[in-house]
Amino acid sequence: MKNIFFGYCSLLLLLVINTANAAPFAYLNAGNSVAVVDVETMTEIQRIDVGRNLGYLHVRPGGKYLYGVSSSQLYHPYQDYITVIDTTSHTVATHFEVATRAGLKFVTSSPDGKRIYAVDHHNYLYFIDAETHELLHSLEIIEHDDPFTPVISSDVEDIDVSHDSKHIMLSVGRTGSRAGYRFYDAQTYASIGQVRPLIDGSISFRNIRANPYPRRTAADGLHGHLFRACGRLDLFPGSYLYPSCILSSLPYSEETNEYYSGNYEYLDSRAYAFFTTPGNSFYTSLTFSYDGELAFISEFAGGDNFTTLARIHVATANAPGAVGSYVVPINDTQPINLDAHPGRDELFLYTGKADLYRLTYERSDPLTPTRDFIHISGGGIATGQFVGGPMPLTASIQTGAVRFPYLPLTPSSQKVFSFHNRLNQKPVALQCSLDNGQAFSLSGGDVNVSLQPDETIEVTVNFSSAVAGQYTDTLRCSDSNNGEFIYSLEGNYVAPVTATPASGSTIVLPTQWPATGATSQTINFQNPNLTPANVSCSISGSTGELSVASNLTVPASGNANLRVNLDSANSGTFNGTLSCSSDVGGSYVYDLSGETITPLVAQPIWPLPSRGALEMGYIYPLQSELQRTLSFENANASPLGFSCQLTSDDSGFMLEPVPGQVAAGGMVDVTVTYRSDAPALETLARLDCEDETGQQWSHNFRASALMPINATPAKNSDIILPPQRVGTAPTAATFTFRNPENLIEGLFFYCQMSPSTPSFVIKNLDGFHTLPTGEEKSFSVEFNSSTAGNFSTALTCYVLQNDIGEGLVEQIEYTLNASTFYALTSSPRSGSTINLPDVTIDPEATSAPAGEELTRATNATISFQNHAPADESLSCSLNDGSVFSINAMPMTIPANSSASLTVTFNPVTPGEYTDTLSCSGASGDLFSFTLQGQGVEVPPRRTEMELPLSEGPHSGKMLHLAVTDSEWNLDAAQTLTAASLGAALPQGVMLPHGALSLRLTEGTPGSSSTIVLTYPFDLPAGTRYYKYGPTADNPADHWYPYDGAVISGNTITLTLTDGGAGDSDLNVNGIIDDPGGPVLLAADLAPIPTLSQWAMLLLAGIMGLLAMQRMRWMPNT
């Protein structure tokens, strides 16, 4: 069931009717009288004797008169009369006759009360002036096919007048081409529409009713009326024809003042309500709610023996659509008529047992009305609009409490109460007054006026005060139709609420962590007034993370907390501006700030875990360690604490250092490393990480370690196979692999040569070979060639986990070199590169003295072996021969013996040199060698140097060294302390200025050099020179006096001889080492004056000064 609560747009619908002490009336057939029922109290208040049975009654809310006709087709003396009853006095005003073709069937009036319209049984429509009862016009609605046949296939079923009194609308029911709906202009009497809606199935067109307050819709325009058509409808292709009703309206053009004429496919163009019913009632009624928003249709619904239930269908009226149905228990018979209260949500249902039910409904789900009823004694069947009569005024403000605008927030505080005589066709008197009249006043004083039909009056009430407080009064209004309007007035002179913290503050909300959920901060508002204050708030600059209740009520003389919330599924720092205002004055602005922390984001892991762990693989000899890295991202605007712990029984697992915090917007890598020097099979470790939010991650890691196999010869070495003389047996090299300690079942290996050549053949190894733990496998490579020469290939062996080529554990490579010869071999072997020693060259010398080239040249030898039983001749030549030279050629190598070839390198200028030596034997052996040598430039000779003294009173001052001859080079020198030499000085010998270590090079072996030491001070008398080191008669390091030193003033001149006096290495090698230094002997030192001697000298000085004080100076004359 759908909700049926609707809002209203029309200003008229905002007006309310006060029915506390006034009510409309229900007028019901009671034989030859009319029963008047007060629908407020549901009591019969009067019977009006009319002298005949009125089968059709019509009254409008606020109408002056009730109109009735007999409605029966049977002859009656007064069947052409309309009975008029005054709704104010409830007396018969008149009966007047209408010149009809047949007895009257229906009667109605225009909403403005100016016209009466009647229909007779021959389907003629009569236009009558309501005041004079003059017949203005008549017309035939349906033409008679046969004037002698009173019954025709189509008859008028219903009549009504549009809300604006401009159109008369009729329903022509039953079947046939004449059935449908007719519309006439009230002023011109012209037909303005004849419509037959096209609906599949068998249909009768029953009701039509004008909406009292129609409203436009965008889709259909104005629904000024609704019609009801029932029958067996086929609304959907292929559906069964079942009893149903539809409710809709017909299009009307305001421009042409015409309704659509012809056959109208309304289902494609207009909104409609559709009701499936178990059957149709002979008596059905269509009515509207008082505001025109809802439409109601009554019908017989059956029950026990089909006598106890009525169904009321509910639909929206301005855009027709089914809402639901009320099922109402009734007494013993079907509903006869249905009408609505003109001022509130009540329906009145009249039954065939003369029971009037009042149904009070709510516009909500479910549709369950409350009910009470009254029995009309002697009541009979009557149709038409039966609820109406004098109506109270409608008021713009609902009765009850009315609060005035606050002072001093508004310059003037007032309320305007509008009263409208909307429903009555007669004047209505209104009176208004205040109980107190002090703080509140009526503009113009008490009200006592009469309102003409459709007239409105505005009653203005003013509130004024200069003192803070709350003020009350009562406004009482009443009208002459027993309408009462009582208003409790409230006015307030207010002060603004205050807030803590004060407006302008910055509110920092608690950080939102995953464990805490949304966080909040409160602002307390204090209300000093005697009336509640409303605070309205909104947040700008936020995308929803910051929220606040839009309204807060602060109780009178109390306080209330406004809660500001931070709730975000995403991390970040969120800011916004909170703006609040109060209806008692004051505005409040706050800067909001808060942060939401989310856990670190673990980056995708690849490869994915297998068997519950992250595979790290195997440590192989080719891979010294295994690593897996997990990455975590901090998407927050603040750093986030982070820690990890690794646990394992295998000490080979290590966790690389993890920072204690992850920077805002940063990334952290967590790396687990595995190293092992012992075999391991699927060992495990567990990594547990946690961030500051409490988010945890756990991962298992699995690793294995395989140890290298042992290999002979050494892995990755060059293998030189024994030379093979052409025509003799092949030569071979043997290889052995051993698997010492791995834990897996066994390793596999296979070997191959690249490039593959028929000269090298792998023996005892076909395809993959198993290498179980603790076992070994040997194989060999044979070499055989039918031609002389040098041969080379690469042997590569792959150690694997299985025999299908998976899991490379180790790759072992060898370079194989072999050669064949006819008679001769060489050492080094052919193809070798021979590096001759460097030659030192003086770049300043333009030519070398005779014989010097031979002394500085360097040499290398090549040995040739003759394996033949006869002597072999060998010829060699150089490609260039400018700096390299060889023996005279050819040379003879004795049978089964050897001979050497000398290569000499003698460059004249510095540089790198290369040459090629090619040799050929008489039997066809060929040899080739690459010769390399370097001429090295002699570095510039250094003859002077300055060093800081290492100790003594002149420590740090510079000592100057100079080599006076032109041959020797001052290669190195340093000053030393006596202690640093590690040997004590002889008794009585002092080294006051430290020692000196010299190294002279590039001198002629055995020659002498002169060195001058210049000190920054004069050396004391008695200074001698001592040297430290071995001597020819004492090979141990020791101190000894050196006679080759000449000391004069501040200089010491040393004469040193290579391999002799003064050379500590005692070798004739062109190098002189000279540790030593100047010393003083204790025996040579002068005695130091005693204390008494110093005292005597001091006294003598003092006496001299005193004598000078007594001398008299005479001026010059």
C-alpha cells in the first residue's frame, strides 16, 4: 500500500476550517421528509417534512439551499417539481415546477449558487435561474430513437458542475455509440465536448464529478474532473477480461473552451487509476477530499452472503493513480451514497439499511479509517451530494498556539489572521477580541464585521514590549455559522544565545582512528530566554566528512550541545567552516579541522603465497642470499607508527631494519633476507607487522639452501691438456664432481661444450646424471686432432634440481686448451702473450752512451722442445723489429732435446710497444707469440726538501735538506722522535732535536752522495752526528757515531756511500738509507751556575741601581 500523504499548492488549500463548535450537515431521505444530521456529533437534529419521497438530493458546502427531486420513473404528481430547502433554517423554502418532457431524475447547482441544473428521464437538460427559478434553456442530451419507446439503451447516469461554475458535465452510461461524457457551456448552453473513451472490453460509463480544487500537472495539465468507467476491461494485450474500474479525466483546451470530441484513446495519453474489483455495485459514488487531492469511489464488496462489506477505492486526483482501498464493515446491505466532509479528512457512507457511517482517515499507510454511524429511522434510498449547508469561515492560521516574531530581532512583531467566506453563498458575521490586550493589540480594535460570499478580511495582531520576557494572550474569534477560532498568542523579547567556545574559535576534532570510529566535538549553546531557541547550522568547505545537525533546540533558560562529527572512510586532513545562527539573534562561525587516519595500505604481493607462505626460493651457489620485500603505503597526512617482528627457528632469516614511522604520503619496504652456509630444506619464518592504527599483517616465508658441489679441477679454471703429437694417442683431462651435504634427494647435472668441435669429446657422461648426496661422479674430455695447431673450447656444466632442466643450482665453466704438433712444442705455448720487463728511459737524453742500451734492455726467453728423433730447424721473425730483437736465425734444436730463443726489448723513447713473433719448424710446426713491453720515463730528480723538526725547543721549525751532486735523487725523507726508533741512545748521549731518515735513489751503485742539512738555528758547540742501523761489524740496528759528518754553525754536511759508510741497507744497489741525527754528549755540556752565584749577581745589580738614583744631573749652560 502506498503512502497517500500529499502537499498542497493552492493558497486556498492553506486555509483551514475550525469545526470545534460548527459543522456541516448531512441531508438524507427519510420517506416524505428529510433527516438533518449534525456530522460533528453524528446526531439527527431535525426532520423536514417535504410531503414526498425525494430520491435525489443535492447540497453544496456553504450553499443556501438543498435541492431535491423524486427521481423515480413512476408517475407522481410532483415528479416535475424541485423542492428547495433553506439550509440555515432547515425549512422548505418552496417547491417549483419545471416544464419537463418526463419526470426529473437529477438536480444539481453551480458552486457559485446562481444556477440550478436538472435532467429528466428523457435525458433533457434544464438550465434554471437559482433566484427566480426561471427556466433559462433546455436541450436534448440523447435523441430518442423511437418516441413510443420510453426506455433507450443509453441514459444520463450522473451530473456535476465545474469548480468555476462554467461547465456542466454529464455521464451517459450503459452501452452504445451514445455512451460517454458530455460537456456544455453554462452561459451559451452550447455543447463543448462529447467524448467516448476507447477502452477494450465491455464498459458502462457511470460517474463524473468536478474536482473542487483542481491542480495542474506538467504531464496532463488541469484535471478539472474525474470520471469512473467500469466493466470487463482488457487493458493489457492477451489479458483476461475481468471486472475492473478506471478513474481518469478527459482533455480540455482552455484556448478553445472545448473538451476533446470523438473517440479518445486515453490510456496512451492521460494519467489514470485502475482498480480490479470482484464485481460492480448498482449504486456507486465518486467524491473528492475537501482539498481536491484525493478521489474516493464506493462500491459493493460482498462478504458473508455478499451483504456485509463495502470497499472504498482511493486515488490521487490531480494526477490520477491508484493509492489503495478501504474495506469497511457495514450492516446487511450495499452502500448507496458517498460524500466527503468539506473541511477535514472524513467520509460519509450511506447504506441501503439507512445507516450513515462517518469514516475518519489518515493520509498514510496503512489505509485504516476509524468509523462510527447513525441509523436514520425510516430512511430511504437517495443519491446525490448530501453533505453541505452553512459552513464556518476558513482561516489562514490553524487554531492553537501562535508564536510572534521575536523582539528586538524585528522592528515590529505582528501576525495577520485572514478569514475567508469561501464556502458559503450567504454573508457570515465575524467577531474577534483579545482576552488581555496589554502586550498584544488588535489593529483598529475589536473586530465585528460581515463577510460577503468569497470575501476575505485580515485581522492584524501586534506584539510590543521593551522588557525582556515572555508574554501571552488569547485571540478569540467566532462567526455566525458557529465557527470558533481560538488562538493562544505568545510573544518574546529575547537576548541572543551564547556559545562555548566563543564564535571565531578553531575547533580541532579528535583524530579518527579505525578503532574509534567517528569522532566528535561539542559546542555548548546557552539560552537566557524563557522560550526555547532554535540554532540552525551548516558546514561549508567540506565534502561530507564533517557533519552537524542542521537544527538544535536550546531549552528555555537552559543549554544544549551541538555535536560536530568527523567521519570518513578515507584518510586525510579535513577542514570546513561551521556557520550557525539563532532565531533569537546571534551568529557563530568556527573553523573546523580534523584528521582521519587509515591503516597503511599493503601493496599487492607477487608472486602470491603458495601453501600458506611466500616462497623465497633456494639459495644456490650462484645466489648468495634470498630476499622478499613487502611494501606499505601511508596515505595519511600525518606520519604513522609502524613495527615488524620476524620469528624463525632458522637463524638464516633476517629482517632488514624497519623505520619506526612511515612518513605522511610515504612508502616503507619491509625486506626479509635469508642467508645460509649450510643446507636447508623448506625452512620457515613468520613476519608480524602492525601500524599505529592497530592494523596487523602476518606472512610466512619459506626458503631453502643448496650448497655448492665440489669440483676437481677447480671451478671456472683454464684447463691445458697435454700436447698431442699428430698421429699419436689422444690426450685427456679428468673432471670429478661431488655432492657433499645437500638435503634434497639428489642433484642432477649435464655438460656441454661451446663451440662444439670433433676435436674435444666428453667421455663417460651422457645427458643428465644424478649426483646423490655424499657421492661423486667423474668424467673426462678427450682431445684428438689430425692436424697441428692450437685448439680451444668452453666446457659448461649445469647443476640442477631435477632432470628436466628446472631449478638451476650452479653453473660451472672451464676453458679447455689443447694443441697438436708434428715435432716441436714451445714453452710458453704458441699463442701466448709475453710481457717483457719495463725499460727506464731518461727523456732528456738524446742518445745513450755506447753499451748503455745493452745494460738497460730487458729480455725474455722462449724454450722449444724437439720430440723427434732427428734435429729440427726453426726459423723465427718479428713483424716490426724496431724495439724487439731475437737471436740470429735459423736455429737448430737437437733431437729429443730443447733450445731457447732470447727476445730483447730496448726502446729509446717512453711508451707501450707490441710486436708479433712468428716461428716455423722444418716439419711444419707453426708458432706465434705476442710481445709486449713498456718504456718508462725516469721521474724528475728531487734534490731539495724541507721538513719540520719533530721535537726539542725548536719543534715545528723547518729543516732544509739539499743533495749537492747531480746524480742522486732525494726519494724520501722524514723527521723522527728518538722514541719512535724503538732503541735507547747510548749512555750520556742526547738527541735534542730528533732524528732524520733519508732515502736516496737512482745513483750509480757504489758511488757516494753529499747532503747538506741546514737547521733554523746554530748548533751548539760539541754537536756530533750519530747514525742508527746496522754496520759491517754489527748487523743489528744500533746507534753509532758517524765520522762522515762535517758540522759548521747551523749546517751538517753528510757524505754517504752506497753499500758502505752511512748506508743502512749495506747493499751496493744504487739506494742509500740514512737514519741519524745531531747529538750532544753529557761530558761536553758547560756547568750551570748554583743558587748562591745567582744571588750574588742579583745583589750586585740592585746596588748598581741604587747608586744611580743618587746621582745629580746638571743642566747645560
